[in-house]
Amino acid sequence: MSDVAGAAAPVLRLGLPKGSLEAATVELFAKAGFTVSISSRSYFPAIDDDEIECMLIRPQEAARYVEHGLLDLAITGYDWILKRDVVEVAELVYSKQLRRPVRWVVAVPNDSPIRTVGDLAGKRIATEAVELTEHFLADHGITAEVEYSWGATEVKPPYLADAIVEVTETGSSLRANNLRVIHEILQSTTRLIANRDALADPWKRTKIEDIAMLLEAALAAHGKSGLMLNVHESNLAAVEGILPSLKSPTVSKLQAEGWYAVSTIVGVELVRRLIPRLKAAGAEDIVEFALNKVVE
């Protein structure tokens, strides 16, 4: 693609997470205003923005490619950017199940004699996060054998490993495999990271900042609804006393004498209780609407 002068138009190279965060990321981008289409046969999703080129990449690898300039921007976890020379643009707190950090933990079988981190000395530890585990052990002055796990890490103790270092959101998989946590190494949330040279380029920096703002606005809208209603001035104070808001309700005078329009943003879980109370307080024409973005 070329611009009017014949030079190649600028393009931002964006790495999207392949795997467990894939669907949630596509949904987040949709709320931010971008349609991302992923084909099962391709690692290069289509996006309805000619200034962006997408590539699916494992979160474990994304920071390395951003650091080396092969990608300008990527979404990955905090756990995978440690020791990497990249710039954190935004924290995006979302995951495949819950809107809270995931945890990297040390876990052992319920009947294991291992009780503390110190008991790991000389033991075999299976994990996908080898570097993270090695740094953790070094920080605690512990020497142990750390081996890379290609999957199904939870089933390896006690026969193939004495302990594991694994990521968990709810802990349900650990419990299902009769494992208990003896230590939490770190908590990790999803991050938007950028290459330093890309941020030094004025066009790319603006594009990156715009994407970050829209993604953060989409996350800010999660769990919120908009409410609009009309109310007579005689009932305005009562209605305002019921309504919560991010700041305060917006109140506008209508052309009809003595009537006002009121709009606000509230938590979705509050709506079913608010609407009957608002109606009883004199509100009319109450409308609830979904929010895709809230720019704070």
C-alpha cells in the first residue's frame, strides 16, 4: 500500500496473544472499535485498520520479538516481560476467566513433605516458566533441578517431579489434581508493551497511544451501563438522591416546562434495583444502554 507520494504508508506491527487470551483479546478489541478476524489456517489475523498488521504470537515469545523490533506493539503478561527491554504502555486487567491477576505459584502434592520454599533444595521442579523459576530460586539461595514442562504440568507430581511452578486463576485445576500451594511467586496481569524505537517514531507513538486509550476505555466500560430518564423538577431532587455515578449525573433542561433529562453511568449489578426505585421516585422514559467505552 502506498500514499499519494508513492512512498510506503506507515504500518504498525501488532502481536496478539495466541492461546487462552485469544478470544478475550478479540472481544476487547471489538469493544475498542476494531474488528479482528482470525482464521484457523493463518497466524495473520485481518483487522479493519489499514495502518495495523496483526500477527498471532504466544505470550511467552511476544516480549522478545518486541524487544528486538520485529513487532512494534504486543499484548502479553507481566510474567513474560521480566528482564526484557520493552516499554509497558498500559496494564489491561483481563484474562480468559476473571478480571483479576493470575498467580504463578509453587505447588506440591497434598501429602508431600515439602512445606516451605527452603524444602525445594535438591528437588525436581517442572514448569513452563523456566527462567522465572530459576530467578526465583536464585533469589532465595536455593539450588534445585528445573525442567521445562511441555504441558499437563499439574499431573507430573509426584512421579515425574517433586513440585511444579504453575500459573493459576482460580486454583481449581491444582485442587483437582490434589496439589496445594506452598508459595506465590508473583501476580501477573496482561500488559500492552511497545518497542522503544517504535515509540521514538512520532507516527507510531501516536498510533500506539490511540490504541492504548481505546483499549483502556473498553475495559473501563466493563460491568457498567448507561441510564437515561426524564423527570419533572418536583421529583428531580429525589431522583438525584437515588442515582450513583462516576462523578455526578448529567442534568439537562428539556423544552417542556419544568422537565429535565438525566443521564448517568452505573454498575450493571445495580440497574435491576435502581429502575424500580427511580420509577417510584417519579422518573419517566427510563432507558438502559450498553457501554463499549468509557474514556476517563
